[in-house]
Amino acid sequence: MNAFWSYFWPALGIGLVFGILAGSVAFRVKIVRSRDRPNEPKLLGHSRRKRIVLLGAGVAAAIVGAMLWHGPLGAADRFTAQVERNARQTLYYYEMTKVTAHLHHGPLTRRLILSGPADDFQSSELVRIMGDLPGVSGARWSAEGGGLPLILEGIVAAVLGFLFGLLLAYLVELRRRHNAQWNW
């Protein structure tokens, strides 16, 4: 398993779990429409607000879970260590020991910053080679424009996992409602 997947799969899984949990609770809430109760105002009913709150809480929990995974649980540090170790090994393999590589920080991104002496051919080839490392979005010789922060990419993975979990919960609820019509 490379550094890229070891960082993003758990974030996706966190979102998936919260999506299934929030969806299984929210889709069991019965929506009361205004045509069922004509005396109620045509605003959102209590049950619809409850569903929206449950789904919103699920999204928030998935985002918080991804942020916890990134920071306090140490996924960002492990990701950084793995990618920078792979970069050092690649530089050592190509006998470029005076060139160093580290991930762009402030905020942490997947862009690799190269520094050290190299001629034009070496610098262009190192950018190409280092950009192909697992978990690296690109390589540069300057620290300008780091790209999308890693924590935002983790949050996007968690939200995508949440949406997939929500879809699974919806399909399970449809199956449950379909099977509920049979009473024999």
C-alpha cells in the first residue's frame, strides 16, 4: 500500500461509516407533507427539519473525523514521512545526493519541493521523476503555489465517502420498505 492510499482510504472509510449511520437514521424519519395535514402551514415540517439536521450532523461528523485523522491521529505525519523517504531513496538511486526534496508546508500539500545543485537536464528530469512518486501531485524547484492543502483533500474524500454511504443507506431503506408490504 502506498502513501497516497494509506492516507485517503481511511478518510473515505470514515465518511462511509458516518454516511451509513446518518442515512439509516434519517431515511427512517417519515416526512409529513402539508397535503396530509391541511391545517399546518406550508413550511418545512418537523420531520423534514429533523432529517436535514441528521444529514447535516452526519456530514459534520465525517468532516471532523477526517480532520482528526489528518492531525491528532497522525496520518499527515505518516504521509509526509513516507513520501519524503521515497523521494530520498529515489534521489539516492539516481546519485543526486546534494539535491533534497520535501513536501510543501504551510499548509501541507502533496507538491514536492526540490532544492540543490542540478543542471538544466537534471532539474527537468528530476521534476518528471519526482512527480511520478506515489502520493505526489507534482514537483517543483520553487516553493511558490503549493496547491490544494492535504487536509482539504482528506475532507473531500470523507464527504465522497459520506455520499456513497448515504446512497447505500438509501438503497437498504428502499429494500426494507419494499419488503414491508408483504405480511404473510
